[in-house]
Amino acid sequence: MAQTRGLFDDEADETLGGGRGRQRLGEHAWVLRGFALPDIEALLAGVKAVLLAAPLRQMHTPGGLPMSVSTSNCGRLGWVSDRAGYRYVARDPLTGRDWPALPAAFERLAREAAAAAGFDGFVPDACLINRYMPGARMSLHQDRNERDMGAPIVSVSLGMPAIFLFGGHARADRATRIPLLHGDVAVWGGVDRLRFHGILPLKAVPHPRVGERRFNLTFRRAG
């Protein structure tokens, strides 16, 4: 598990080596600044390959409201949302095929980021890909559809910057705003595993490599 220090500590980031740093968000929650940058090209190639096999689609909440992000999945299980509720399924409802396998670069980065945040032995079996365009957002929510709550969430930011909301264990708890940049990786688990979190509406700040898009890769142990 991650080492213990005060929640939302304002002290200087600890170094991870290679000029990268990490910012503590909670007892078992971190942002690993620039952690994914050495693997960016492999990650973007992986995103392209996955989306060719499992195209992006706009899902709806169980109440019938359209989500502002477009989504896809890779791995043994994929997260879906519709009138039947939030759940993980083994096949893509759009194509009827198994979800694409996790690209090797995806799995390697998820394992390494989890270990850097203090979660050794993390093996993801699901990766949710969310594509944000300007104005897209994600309301405060908990990741609680996974069977293995002992595993962390590993969330990779690619493209346009975003403001990450990291709240408490109740929706009404005050959320801290954390800027996330291209290549940053957020990891949370342990006592912080069920914290509410979300993304503020994205501003149109084109990224030189990705344009007016933000891709968020969220790795979980779902099964």
C-alpha cells in the first residue's frame, strides 16, 4: 500500500526518478506527473487499434440520459451503461464480439503505475476508454461495479488538459480540483478506493499531438 502522510498534503512532490514527480491526493491516492510520457506513442497506437476493433459509442445512463463522453473498452471485460444499469460484460454489445485484448503497452503501464503508487501485483482485466471533446464532463461518481475492491484504479490522461475532481466518500463532500495534463496518471485504492471523483467540462485547449480531444484510459480489476 502507499505510504501514509497527511491528506491533501501541500509539501513538495516526491520524485519517482527520471525527472517525474508524484502528488499525494489521499492516504492511498496519487497523481504520477508525466508518468506515461515515455510510452505515449505506444499508448496512442494502442488506442487507435482498439477503436478500430471496438468503435466509440455514446452510452446512456440507466435513466436514459446520454453521456457527454464517447466510450469503448479493451480487456477481458468491458464497462457498459444502458437502461439495464451499469455493468461489465465480456462482449461488445455494438459488434457482438469479444472486446479487444489489452495492448501490451497498456498492461505494462498500468502495472508500473500501480506499483509506483504502492500497489504491487496489480493485474488489470479491463480498460475503459473515454474520449472527451470540448464541453464534455463526467459527474461525480464512485467506481463500484468491480468485484475486486482491493485493487486500485489506474487512470491515464492523454491529450487536452482536464480538471479532476477528487472528493470524499459521500457525494456531498467537498471535492479538490486537480489539473491533469497529457501523460499524467492518477492512481487510487485502499481507503481511497470509493472516493467520489469526476471531470469538469473540458475547455478547448488543443493538444499538439492529440488535437481537441482527451482520451482517458481507466484500468480496473473488474472480474
